[in-house]
Amino acid sequence: PFEGVAWTPRPPQGPPQGCFACIAKAPTLRQASPVLSPSSAVYLMESKSCKGDSLRPAVPCKHSVEKKTMTNPTTVIEIYPDTTEVNDYYLWSIFNFVYLNFCCLGFIALAYSLKVRDKKLLNDLNGAVEDAKTARLFNITSSALATFCIILIFIFLRYPLTDY
């Protein structure tokens, strides 16, 4: 279907001169000077580049001066950590405090859980994580010791010590 068709690459066009603000802006139209003859005005209108026109003198980009004065600009973006990912173990602490409060470990776990919530509100992520670890440790300890005691009670109820 493409017999006899030759592809000729276009000549590379250089990047436009100036900055985006100057290139994107529509050129301002000036009235041609009355000294020009009609034939020279037609020649200037047919010219492809506007940099060499005598109607519009080449003006350096005002933004390029600003670019030269800016040396390595720095943008600072403050990203607050997502504090919803820090688990406060609040419900587990309340359960341990109400039902399995072995040696007041459930109360200590509840206190640390409340500290985690306070530090999350203050965006203190490191402190919240540390207190969450402590609350989890006290919750695990309280749950394990209380469960062990409940198992011991059931064992002693099943097999009383009267035999010894």
C-alpha cells in the first residue's frame, strides 16, 4: 500500500527560546511603521521567525534574569505522619482493667493507652509508638498472668488438694 512513498524526516526544531511564561504568552501586536513599503511589509509578514523582525525587536526574556538569580531553590514539604496507623490498644486495656486486672497491670496498660491517644493528638509519633509498645507489653502480661491464674483455679477446683 505504501509503494513509492518515501519518508523524509523533518529537520529538527530547536527548543523555543525563552521561558514558558514568555513563549505561552500571545505576542503583542504593534502597528507597522508607515515608512515601510507594502512589499517589505508582506515579506516581514511571511517571515517564519519573529526574532529577526524589524517590527518587534528581540527582547531578552525577563524571566531568564530571574532564573539566573535563583541558585538551587529548595522546596520544603512538611509531611505529617499518619497517626491512625499507631494502635493504642485501648479496648484491650479496658477489658484487662475490668476483667483481668492482675496486680493492677490492666490499669497500667490503660494509662499507657491513654498516653498514646494524647501523643497521637499532639503528632508525637515516636512517643506514641513507644507508649503503644509499653501498653501492648502490659496488656500481654496482664492477659497471660490472669489466664494462667484462671487455669490454675479450674485445676484446683477439679482436683482439690485434699488428697495431699
